[in-house]
Amino acid sequence: MDRLNLFPDTTTIEHGSLTIGGCDLTNLADQFCTPLYLYDRATLDNAVDAYQTALAEFYPGVSGLTYAGKAFLCLAIAEWTQQHNMWLDCTGLGEIAIAVAAGVPRERLLAHGVNKSMEDLEAACEHAGVLVVDNLTELQHLVEISRHRSMPDLWLRFQPGLAVETHAYTQTGHAGSKFGMDALQILQAAQLCREHALTLTGLHFHQGSQFRDPTPLARGIDRALDLVQKIGFGAGWTLSPGGGWGVAYHEDELPQPDLADYARLVAGTLVRGCKERGLSLPRLHLEPGRGLVARAGVALYRVGAVKQIGDRVWALLDGGMADNPRPALYGSRYSALPVRDPERPAKEPVWFAGPYCESGDVLIEELLFPELREGDLVAVPVSGAYQLSMSSNYNGGRRPAVVWLDHGHVQVIQARELAEDLFRRDHRLVKPAGTV
Ligand SMILES: Cc1ncc(COP(=O)(O)O)c(C=O)c1O
């Protein structure tokens, strides 16, 4: 069944029930309640292996992997990145705090962010080995900060003025995007670094997320190398063409985009481009988020009610846009399987909606599905990236628990939010003195 190929590598059907990482999903739902997010360790590890193998195969120079924490970050995930010696990309003080609490060492902490506050910059200077500068104002702040403290190495974020094919909201490198600096600003930034003895060691750009045609990256790399030639980096410089390689979310999008196509193009363009310009080969850093964690994650929901209105069958789930805003934000398409007897034949198209007060709270539209009834469990694959990290408390929704499935062992890595958590930051109104 094609749909099964969207699920984590360890997924099997045992005694008529979906099983992941050696754990039966019905038991997990009974034990930890739904909605529940599962991360399969074996699939996470396999994804890292795939990236490292592709880099080793196609790039003759030094290379490394940075996990983009924005896809999903918690202490356990940060710890897992260190078990693989990956760098961790943190956006701002909040993600830096998670990385530090998880024990990520300075030399593997990369600080990103557009419009970093002074607190973000101070935290990055305190804890990061590399800080990626988004704009000239930020660089001026860094010059000030450098007067009273030691500084991380700096990379500059280049806006190549080139898009990749993806949803408009996940394009980042096109002209008109808010991210990074144009070529002229990059040269001014490099000059400022020289004047103030800031250590500039790399250039970064990121053209977008969830693309499956790598060819636009070739022009991005060429434009970046033209700049590198003008800047004149020393040996051991780094080029980071970001992340963004896509994954299939729906059976219509299978097979999964081939990582070799991506790595071959990036590495090949870089080697050729450096040779043509007489540049030394840089350290190549890829920065995937989704590509490492999306497929390892599964969202598990329970059906509250099934109702037919007109010719449409609705399955109402106990989670939706508060834990997964992607369909509402980007019109993202998902697939799903019933946990009980997942191979039984499909009966009819079903619309899966959540419990929230928005007509846009529809997780999946018109998916051919077997008959469902109240209490059934539905598993949504490819739920590991940009879901919980963009989740909300809309309608008082409490974020789901997250469990880590490690070859038959289960561990809660994030507890379910409680109702009390919803007003933990709140203060009751204080009556002004003299009023009754
Ligand atoms: C600077 C940067 N690096 C890496 C990523 C990770 O992208 P993805 O999760 O698609 O691999 C993003 C996502 O937008 C990004 O903005």
C-alpha cells in the first residue's frame, strides 16, 4: 500500500493494527491519550545517515550537517542532534536556551534569525560558535557588542534574488523576500567586519523550504561564489546553501524526492564554481530541518464523531489546526491511515476536521478512507516538521504529548499541556486602591 510508505521506516501492521518503532499505536493512544505525536528514533537516525552518506559521496571537501531547530525543537531532539555530532541552528534566544539546556556545546550552536533583538544577539554571542548576520543594522549592533566581549565567528546571509518552486510563504531567497542582504550590502558588511576585526568565515543563503527541483540552487551557488571571490575569504571558509529539500506528504507525491539529486547538484555546482574562480573548496554545510524530522513524526488522533452533511462525510478529530496549522497556512495536503485494520478497503472520500472554531480547521480534504466510527484512531504521517513548532493554544487547545519510540521503548519527551498551563502567565486584575 503506497500510503504506508509515507510512514516511518519501522512501520508494520501487527495483529491488524499499525505499529511503529515496535509499539502498537492503539496501546500508545490508550496509555498517553490523543492527540499524540510520535517520533521514531530509527527513522530520525536513518535520515541523518542518508544526508551524511550523500555528502560523503558527492562532496570531496569537508562537509557538515546543521539541524534547523525551527522544524521541531525540544530537549530530547537537541540531545539527539548531539548524538550525531550535528550543529544545531537556533532562531533567537528561546531556541538557544533549549539548546544550552540540552548541553549543545558552543562549537555546534549556530545562531540564525531575522531582526534579532539585543537579547537574541547577546545570547548568541554568549553561546553560539557561529552567528549568521541578517542585515547591516544587526552588524552595527554586533560591532558595539564586540567592544565589551568576545564574539562568535560570523557568516553573512545573502539574498540571491532567486526562488525555488514551493509555496509563496516558504520561499525565502527571492528578490522581495525579507531575509538577508543583497550583493552590495554583503560587500559593505564584509568591509565592516574587516574594519572592526570581526571574524567573518562564511556565507549563507536559503532559497526556500519544501522544494523538490534542486536546479535553482545552482544559480544561487554561482551568485554566492561571485561574492565570495570579491570578499576574499581565507582558507577554511564555509558555504551554507541552507536546507529546504522536500519530502512527500501524500501518496500522490511519492516517491520521496531523491536526496542524491540534491546533494549531487549542490556539490557538483560548488566544485565546478570554485574551480572556475580559483577558490579553495569551502566547508559545505547543509541545514535541513524537515528532511531530517518530518517523516519520523506521526500525529495520532481519535475520531469523536462521523457525520454526513449533504454528500460530504466528516470525521471529526480531537486535534487539528492548533497542533498542525500547515493546511490552514499553506494549503498543505496530508494523508492518513486508520490504526485498526489499516489495509481494509477504502469506502468513500472523507473530510477530516479538528475541533476548533474555524472553517479552515480541516486537516485533510477528500481522502479515500475505510469506514470510520466514533473512537477509531487515525494516524497522520509526515507530521514531524513545522507542526508542533508552529502550534498554538487556540480555543484553549492544550499542546499534545510527544513520545519517543526507540526500538520498542517508549519515552515521553514532551508532556501534554494542562488546562492550568493556559493561564500560568496570567495575572488577576488588581483593584486600584480606594475602590471596593
Ligand atoms: C535559514 C534556514 N535554514 C534552514 C531551514 C530549514 O528548512 P527545511 O526545514 O525546509 O529543511 C530554514 C527554513 O525555512 C531556514 O529559514
